[in-house]
Amino acid sequence: MTSRRQSVAAAIRAALLTGDKTGKVFAARQVARDWRLGRLDPVFDCPMPDRPAWPGDLVLAAPGQMPKRGKGGSERGRIALWHALAHIEFVAIDLALDMAGRFGESMGEEFVSDFLAVAADEAMHFALLERKLATLGSYYGALPAHDGLWSAAQDTAHDVAARLAIVPMVLEARGLDVTPATLERVRAQGDENGARILKRILDDEIRHVAYGAKHFRALCEGRGENPPESWQKLVQTHFSGGLKPPFNDSARSTAGLSRDFYATIA
């Protein structure tokens, strides 16, 4: 008698509840690989946790209480920049895992495949940034980090349309807007290795935003709704920060996020 394979939901839940930073990177990449190779049953037999596990030494602060980073020219400023980026990518691992595990049953296997691939990318990004911090004599957890990203997940846990609208199509899309300027600043400081890391992240994030936009459009069309109008309503309901220019229109357009989504509410 053969033993039943692990469900994809159980594998995702286990990765979310892995608090060790290296352990989470390996767990996220393993879930994505096992799913891709057909080793996990497409069964959703357990709930996702309200919060993932994070490293025990990570101090969380409200976004408004975070220390100002400055322009990153000093050694301290550079460490603060790379630490902030590492935190964004670390939380992004859990955002992608939670997306696949929480909404995969209703959204289907292509949705699960897309967001587990995102989780694997974010894990690789975090590993690159953690290595970058090590070259500066620091590590992830050395500085406080903000909890705003996971708050967005909690606020949209009830509705896949809201989650897609806010996480890939607002928060990740913001990365498309701000990363090129950060990349140029890092390159101007002579840090070509850092610039390459940021270019890799930017290229991957375009694909991640595209996954969000694709599934959001399909969801709206299935409901007979206008995608830009629905997105605008969800953003006004669930995102308090306001959308601020400048926008990287070309990268957004490549990702399927045309100006008719965001121009009128910026």
C-alpha cells in the first residue's frame, strides 16, 4: 500500500511556519520544486496561518517609527538600504506562499503554479540580499523592520480580488517604480554587484506583477466586471497610502498594468 503524498496546502503551511530565515528560503524553493515536479497532491486540506513565522531576533516597528535611511552614501546608510530590501523580499516569500495556499483551491492549479514560482524567486532574491548584507558585515535582523507588508495580507485575507489588487498590483508594482532610481544610485556609488542584484529583482518583479494582473483580469471577466474599475474600488477600500508618482509606465505596461488602472486615482 502506497502512502498518500503530501498535500500542497500542508507543504505551503509548513513553509509559512518556518521561522528560520535560511530554512524558509529552502522550504519555499522546495515547495515550488515539488509542485512543479508533480510530487504534491493538489489538495487544500488545512488552513493557512494568520501570521507566518519570522526570525526570533527580528524587531518589528510600525512603518512610521522606522529610522530614516538617508541616501545610502554612508556605510550605515548602505546597510540600512540593503536590510530594508532584504525585509521586503523576506516578507514577499510569505505573501506569495499565502496567496497560493489561501486562494489556490478556488483559483486553480495555474494560479498555484504562478505564485509558488513567485515564492521561489523571492527566496532567491532574499538569499542574494542576505549575502550582500554579509559583505557589509551585517545580517538580516540586525536592524528593526516594519510590519506594513503583512498588514496588507491580513486586510485582504477574505478576498482574492482584494489580495491581487493590493499585493502584486500596488505593492509589487511600486517596486517597479522605485527600483530603477535605487539601482542608478547604487551604481553611481561604484557598487556594480549591488546594481546587478537590483536588476535581477526588477526583471523578476515585472513577471510577478504580470501574474497578479493576469489573474485579476480573469477574475473580473468571470464576474462580468470592468478590471480597471474594480481595481480602483478595491484600492480605495483596502490601501490607505495613496498612489504617488513617478510611475514606471513602461515596466507597468510590460506587466499588463496599463495607465487606465492607476492614472485617474494617483
